[in-house]
Amino acid sequence: MTRTNPAGTPLGDDFHVYDTTLRDGAQREGISYSVTDKLAVARLLDSLGVGFIEGGWPGALPKDTEFFHRAAEGELDLRHAALVAFGSTRRAGAKVDEDQQVRALLDSGAPVVTLVAKSDRRHIERALRTDVAENCAMVADTVRHLVGEGRRVFLDAEHFFDGYAFDPDTSLRVLEAAANAGADVVVLCDTNGGQLPLQLAETVGEVLSRTGLRIGIHCQDDTGCAVANSVAAVQAGATHVQFTANGYGERAGNADLFAVIGNLAAKLEMPVLPEGKLRELTRVSHALAEIANLAPDTHQAYVGQSTFAHKAGLHASAIKVDPELYNHIDPAVVGNGMRVLVTEMAGRASLELKGAELGLDLTESPAAVTGAVRQVKELEARGWSFEAADASLELLLRREMAAAEGTEPVDGPFELESYRVVLDHRSDGEVVSEATVKVHVAGERVIATAEGNGPVNALDAALRKALVPHLPWLQAVELADYKVRILTDAPGTDAVTRVLVESRDGEEEWTTVGVHGNIVEASWLALCDALAYKALDRNAVGARS
């Protein structure tokens, strides 16, 4: 089912793309947005072309009240989206024009208000402690009042699907009360996330046929079906869909904005975002994760780093013929990219594709490919992993190419004679590591000693001290990250250690790997590869010291 305006223009008000990251998404455990964070999130969502951004609950939360105030003062210049304030209806037995919560919604200055209301008779009677008639009056009075004040109003019908299954007439009465009072959309909420796609779509279809109202959908992910439920609702006729960035939300989370939009746009061909914005999905997803102070989900649909990464040799063989054989869409459509992972599962095709990704043509060097496949499998069996260490893999491939072609070997910028690391626990309780390295560089034998707050830090410092006078470009290289994993094939302290070192020089970043039973030696191997890769890069593009 495809919905478009004439000439295929974006759906605009014919279809609502509604984000609630700043309200529902903020309920995720571990997320705490500052007001400045909330403004930054809203700007990113607006840059993507989202139609509605729910900013929070003014009057209930001080940060949300401040957010709307700062937005009204000009700190939020939205180009695509309308800002939405979220809140509840008047209280039971109260007058709507005297209700402070309703007043706060108006004071927020938001042009759109989403009201939440009970639509399950059990919740109405047990939680609100009122009857269905009063609940419907609360909805109608509040909608009518807000519309009279010039606001556009949507209604979130809380616990709708459970309520409809228990007492459909009551649930429909709530929807009709809102619509008759002027609400533009009634949103069916799977509040506890318990629905499955077929039953949810059936309910959406029934509600549409019985009421003729404009229907929206809001899904939680407690069954892992929030995205599927949202898409099923749209296919059943819903024209307003709510979600959060990266699926953030309470408990298991909400429907993921990026997966829902990816499916609607790429699979149902619905132009739900402005022209050219679909390819921004990956960038915006990762930027929003940074603001939330959460690591991006590498396996997230459409936008994850590993979503179009292929590991099995069988996959690589097919991809070499045609990438579409194993990619359900072109990754570039959503701003992502395809990667080939080289592991013990790798075959010749995997290495040829990975080589091409790294700028190496292995198709004319079958002996190099054979040697590289053998090397990778042997090393991976001993605990090495090249999935996240492209720099070490490139060095391995180049060494195999040089060996196969009889050209100059690919060596590092120095030759090690020996190194020594000493741990000194002093009388005052201070623990200091000291390292001494003996290396040959630029035709000289150099000995250097340095201290550090650990053996690896001391070893790195001593190596730099020895090399910088001869390799001045090394001053720009720094260790950006250091990860250690203990491989448990061997028991206890006999286990093998894998070290990943991420380096950078202000222009690029690269990752190398080292594996050994001794953590210092594993670290040394990764450090040496890091410098060898940088020296290789300099030889390829010219000195930049």
C-alpha cells in the first residue's frame, strides 16, 4: 500500500511521522536529558524531516516546562516539525478552565497538544475511580477547550487494545468523545506492548470500519513486535505513527523510529520524509545515541554498523557476484555501508572483497589470497580476531602480496632487539611501571627508558622516546582506546589475552590487534602493528611530518 500526494510529494498532513523521544524515550533506564540535550535532540529530529516532535510534559516536569519556554524564546527554530506538548485531560470532577495541568499545556506555547486518556474500562473504574461517562466528559471537555484556544489536538487512547478486547464499546466511546470535540487523530496505544501484528492489524481495521475516524498507532516493544506492529497498523489504515529514536523507552522500549521509517520508505515506498532525508537515517541515529550517552546498537535494523556486515564465506561469494543477493536494500539508501568481515569463516571471496574495501586488488594474486586465507584461519584458531582490526588485516594482506610477488617485505619502521618491563611497588604505596626498549631505527641502535602508570603505558612511552627523534611524525600519533579481552580456552591466569589498540593522528583512526598468553606481549604486538600501519600509510601517500 502506497500513499502519496500528487506528483509523489511527501505525504505531509496526509500521514503523520510523530516522534516521542523526548517524552516516552526519556523514560528509558539510564537516560537523563538536560534541557540543552532536549533542544539538541529536537534539532536533529527536525533536520531529519520528522513531522511532529513531542517535547515533554509541561507543568508536570520542571525540565520539560523549561524546554518549552526556551523553545518559545527562539532557541528552537523548527523547519519541518511542529512542536507537541503532552499532558492529561482535566481531573475527574474538575472544571477544565480551572485545571492547572490543562493551563500548563496552553502556557507551553506548543501549537499541538497530545492528550492521554484511559480507554480501558478497568483502568477508568479502578485507576481513575470514576465512571465511563465522566471519563468521556473529561476527554471531550479538555479537547474542546484546547481547540477553542487555537490548539490542534491528538488523543492517545491508553491501553486501547487490552480495553477493546475487554469492552470494545467503552473504548470506542472514548475515541468518539475526542473526535466529536475536535481531536484530529485518535491514537490506539499498545501501552503494555503485548500485541502481535495480526491481531493488532485486525483491531485497527475493525476500529476504522466501525468509526471512520482518523487512526494513529503507538506501540511498545515488550513482545519484540513494536516495529512490526506499527507497520501492520499502517498497512491496516493508520495514518499517524508514533515512535522513538533507536527504540528508546520504558521497559523494553518503543517502536524504533529508524526501523519504522526504513520499512515505510524502503519497503512500502511511502515518501514519509522530505526528499533526500532518508539517507540521513544512520547519521542521525548515531548522533542521537551520543546525546543519550549510549553506545549505538551495532545490530540495529537499517542503521547499525553491523547491519550490512557479512561474515560467512558463502555470503561473500554471492556478494562478489551481486551485492543485492544478500543485502535487502542498498545500504547507501539509509546512509549506511556494506562491510565484509574477515574471520575463520572467511573464504577467498571474503578476502578479495575486503582487500578491495582496503584499496588492494587481490584478484591478480591468487597465491597471496591462498596464503592470507591460511594465515587468517590459523591465527583466528589461536585467538586473533580481525573483525575490528582492519589495520592489522591490511598489513597481513600486504605481507602476503609481497611474499607472493617477490617484492620488498612490508616491515615496520624499526626493528626490536629487546624490551623489559619492571613493576615497582614503593614503600609509600605508589606503584610505578618502568620499561626499557632496545631498537634499531634509521641505522642506529637506540636504548630508551620511561615510566608509566602501567606496564603498557610505560612500554608505549619508552618506545616513543626511542623513535620520535628519528620518526618525528610519531608525535602526532596517540593511543585513542585500549581494549583487553581474556580468551577462556585456557583456565584462570593461563588464559590467552587479546588486545585491541585504536590509534589516531588527527587525520584518521586505525585499529590493530595482538594476541599472546602475556598481556604485555599482546599489547606490544598491537602497538607495533599500529606504527607499521602508519608508516605504510606515509609511504603510500607521502610524508606528512
